Amino acid sequence: FAMHFECSYSSTMLRAPFLVRTLANSKNALQVTWRDGVQSTFPSAWLRALVRDDRYFEASSLFYKPERLPFLAKGAPITSVELRGEKCVVVFWEDHCSEFDSSWLRAQDLRNAPTLAPKQEKPLWDSSFKIPEYDHSSREEHFESWISDLDRYGAVIIDDAPPNEKGLLSVMDLIGPVLQRWHPKDVFTMQNTAKAVEIDFYAYSSETMGAHTDKAYYVNPAKIQALLGIKYSAPKDDTVNFLVDGFKVASDLRKEHPDAFRLLSTTKARHGRHRVRVEEECAPKDRRMYEWDAYLNTPVIITDDDEVKMIRVQFAKHAGFELCTDDAKQTKEFYKAYKIFREMLNDVKYQTKFVIKPGTMVLFDNHRLLHGRGPIHAESSRVVIGGYISEEIWDSRWRLIFGKKSGLPPKWQYGCNLKSLEMLSQRISERVSGQS
């Protein structure tokens, strides 16, 4: 069989954990000892499934060729392995040979994640927190800085953005496409007109809006929300918006009211939305297209499988939860817990406050943070527009950021999960990356 090796695509100096010390093999597996002393084992069947050479993989389109399936079905023992240069591991089978990038192999062993990509703690915060601010004019130059702050703290403010839809999208589009809504427009307008108030009193009235998650009735609510001030006049009292770190409040709830936390993180409640009209103008023939009825049965606090790590908070702006149970005691205890959590979320000691004036744009993590506002004075005039970005687009942007930092060709970025790409983004020696 033909041999074609192309791992020597870069002279990049790698960190020791991504360089091979020794190779060994059995019939069924490749064993790698890395220069930091860690050992990894890769099964033969797994390696065959992930070959990236021209015979079975189209590098230009990043798709596997049909010929791959018979190759996988056949199976074959490993006959030998070889290290070419510092970055190319070659595996030989009876019927084929293929090269694997050594960094890519190391990143596939997710046992290495805690050391190769140590998790950066995301500090929980209260009212003393000041939202990081950036100027709209430097949004592209400082993109990686502000998106990192958005990821770490859950919120950033972009100042002096053009107070219009183009200004909103000039920032959101740097992350990715705006999420499609079941409305005539994907960009929404917050203005307390009579029609809007009639359709959604809690969202559009001038009354105080408590802390809440937008789209809490979705299986996976929008990940990022953006709000931009268009018009603002407050002759008397400012309209004050606020953000709350839901993970901080939930963490305090777990410490101070463990039974309440347990109920809210394990008991499923109905999150529903029924709407047959929209606040935007649309042709009568199009109204049916925007009718919307959603149903979701989920806990208010979403945790991982071990019930340790918080994933998101789904807290609607009203108390419309219903329990799927006829257990009177459980129902009573749930609503007691819900009331405690609601009061904590709306406690000023957790709120960081700001005023959305024309050109002020705030982006925040709708899975972690909750938002709300104080009352709108009768003499005030206020228009805010906004939009959402899905979790898929958010994760995609981070995958692309990590992939670019890795310096690897696209074929080795393809198919990596987010944690593997994060590890690969840190494979280059700091001394070298600092010079580049």
C-alpha cells in the first residue's frame, strides 16, 4: 500500500505534553508515552475509525469517503507503529497505514483535560460586581477579550454602539447569526405600547419586571441575549436595569436552604407559553405562521448528572409553574422553595445595575444570569431592541477560536469536542506563541 505522510506541516514548538517520548503497540492498541510521563492507549478499531488520509477522507470538504465503511467493517491488527519527526505517529495495519498528528492524539485522551486545559474558575458575583466595558469602535480588535469576559463573568457592556439594528448586529454577528424567533423579525423591540402590553403584560408594561430567564419554556433557551438602547428620556426617575448571577444565588440557596435547592433542582415543573398574536405588525395571512404554543417539563435549576455543577437556571418572569404531581405535600414544599429562590433573586444585594441609554449595549449569558428592571416612570420614553444567540452558535464560535489557536490544519480540528479543542489551543509553547 502507498505511504503518504504530511505531519511536517509546521515548525511550531510544542509543549512537552504534546510530544511523544516512546511508542509501542499490541495487535489491538497503540500505546503512547508522552514527554511529561503520561501514558495513553488508543484501540486499533478507534484509530481505524478516525483515519484522515486521502484514501478514506476528503480533506477539502472534511467528509469521509464511502470506501471507509468496508475498511471499518473488515478490521485488522496493528502490525507496527512509527514516529516520523516529532509530530507524526504512523500506524501500520495489514491492509493500510495512516498518520495521526501527535497533538491531536493527546487531546483525544480526555483524562488529560484537567492538566492540559485546567478549568478557569468563573467567579460568582453579587452587587459589588462591575460589568466589564468595551468601546464599540474596538469591538473587532478586542473581540477575544470581551467574548472571554462574557464567558467568564456572564456579561459585558459595549459602549457607543450605533443606536439602531445595524449597531446591534455589528456586535452580535461577530459571535454568529442571530437566533430565529417565532415572530416577523428576529430582532425584537421593547416599548410599552398598548398592543404589546395587552399581549405580554409582564414584558412590556411599565411595572417592575422581576429577575427572570428569557425563553425559559424552551428545551434549550437562548444562550446569549443582547439589549441595545435606541431612545431614552427620563425627566424624573431613571429606568434601572439589573443583572443577577443566578449561579451565585443558587449556590447560596444550596448552602442556606439545602432542601429548597434539592427541590428546585430535581422536581420538574411545567414551563408553558401559549401565544396566538405577536406585538409586531404583520399581514393577516401571516398571523398563523407566528402562532406559538410551547410546553416543557423541567427543573428550575438545571444541574449535571451528579447534581453538582449548575448548567443553567430556567426561571420565568411569572409564577406560572405547575407540578406534574398530585402530592399535596410536595407541591407545598416546592412553592415554598420557589418563593425563597424568587426572593433571593430579587434581593438588591445580588443585583448589578445599569441604565440602557442610546448606544449602550449589554450582552449576557441567559443560561447563567437573570435580568430585570425597575418601573418605567409615566413621563419617561424608552425604546430598547435586542436579539438572541443560540448555544450551538456560541459553542461553534469557541470551537473556531480554539481551533485557530491550535494552529492545526482543519482536518485535525474536525470532529473534536470543545474540551479537546481547548486542550489543543494550549499545545504551543508560551515562549514561541508569545513571539508569534
